[in-house]
Amino acid sequence: MKDVHDRFWVPEANLRAAEKSARKNAKRKFHGAVAVFNSYVPTRKEITSLPLVEVRKILVEWMLHSVTEIIPSRAQISEVKSILLSRSDITGDSELVVMCDCYLRNDN
């Protein structure tokens, strides 16, 4: 059994349902454009170790383009922020931390 905390407490069933939902919706069009639906939740290790440019891309997709089954909660983004702040290459006013703060202030 996988560690349930590995992907910020998202159950394996939700990850599978998200992939199915993203595939189903991949052909839908919104205002003439094909919509892109994220079905990926990062691991704690990725947030800790990937280059910040890659972390930013992953977080934007997760926060803004996820299918319903994996939309991050405030608790999840708070944990992401905590991990980001533990990195030696990031400061409290970095773009990623500000992005997390904005997400935490919004109603989800």
C-alpha cells in the first residue's frame, strides 16, 4: 500500500478517478478551445527537490486546472507552502509562496 501522505493525502481512488475524468473531458470544447484538465497531484518529494520552474508549472496546473476529484484544499496548499519555505532556494516573498497565499485567501 502506498503512503497516503505521499501526494498530500489524496487517496489513490481519487487519483484514478481524476485520470478517468480528465480523459473523458479531454475532447470537450469551451468557447471553441479544447479544455485542458489536470489529473496530476505532486508528491512531497517533487515540491522539495524539483527546480522551482518545474514546481511552479506543477502547482499552477494542480491549483487552477484540476478535475474535481483532486482540487487542492487549503490544508494541502498550506502544507505545500510549508515545504516550499523549508527549501534553501526560496524566500517568504517568492512567487510560489505568494501564489500559495493567494490560493489560501480565496474561497474554494
